[in-house]
Amino acid sequence: MEPRLVLASASPRRARILRELGVAFRVVVSNADESLVPGEDGAAAVERLARRKALAVARGETLPVLAADTEVVCDGRVLGKPKGAAEAVAMLRGLAGRSHEVVTGLCLVSGDAVRSGVERTQVRFAPMSDAELLWYAATGEPYDKAGGYHVDGRGALFVEAVLGSPSNVAGLPVRLLLRLARELGVDLGWPGA
């Protein structure tokens, strides 16, 4: 199948979601600076970063380009990806037994047209014992995930509830993608595009 889209992301979760939706795509990683601005609101940050990544890749592309950025926000603080076991345990301890927000910014570029948006999902974690925290950190799963967990992996053992888009928690809110594709007239093989 000929690609309909360029995914400006190395995320295997985003690629899996697109494949499951039947979208033919190819990957071009943007290598754009993904640094957060100190004090920046999580929703503003993810939309800004998604736009930066999409526009960086779109310069050399004829196909529409999709980029995303996902962060976990707890108590107004943006949690990135933990850099080691101690940081993962501390991050997860802060999420355990309470709710937090997952925010994803999406940007779709087609020619000179650019559309972006943000999806928000509430996630409630179960309380976690010290043994559970250490076990999960030792699996290595938390290290390349915003907030230090993977909702479709072992991290699902600790997720009590998701209020909002489940695909957003995995990093690609599909209803938002559908809306952006419709706004731009980008045909991804779905109805009404």
C-alpha cells in the first residue's frame, strides 16, 4: 500500500495505532528540539512541540505530516520521561492512588495548511506499594514513557480508570486525528474525510 501519511515520530505505540486503523504511513523522525519551557502549561507545551515536529518534517515532504507530543500532568507539573529507576519510582509514587491528566498535542500539515489541537484524558492510578513501585521500575518499561508508565503494558496493572480518550493515553488520540484530517481534507481511508 502506498503511504497516505508521514508520521513524524519514532513512537512504536503511535505506529501501532495507525496500523490498527488501517493507515498506510512511513516514519520520518523530526529531531526537533523537544525541550519544555520552564513553567509552561502542559497543554500549550504539547501543542507547541507537535507543531514544531510536524513543520520540521513537512519542509521536505509532499505527503501530509502528522506529529504528536504527549505529557503527563500532575498537580500542574509536567512530568517527562524518567531518566532512571530512582526518578521512575519517585514519579510513580506521585501518581499512585490519585488522578492525573494525560495531554497530547497533535499537528497535521498538508501543503501550506496546518491544523493542531490538544486532547486531555484523566487517568486514576491505584495505590502502589513500595514492592510494586520497585518491581515496575525494574521492568524497564517506564523509561521512555511520559509519566513513567505504559498503559498498554505492565503499567495497566496500576490503572484504575480512564476518563476520556483511551488512545490519547497511548499517545495518539484518534478522534482528534479524525477531526484534523477532516478539517484539512486529508484522506486517510476513513469515512467522511
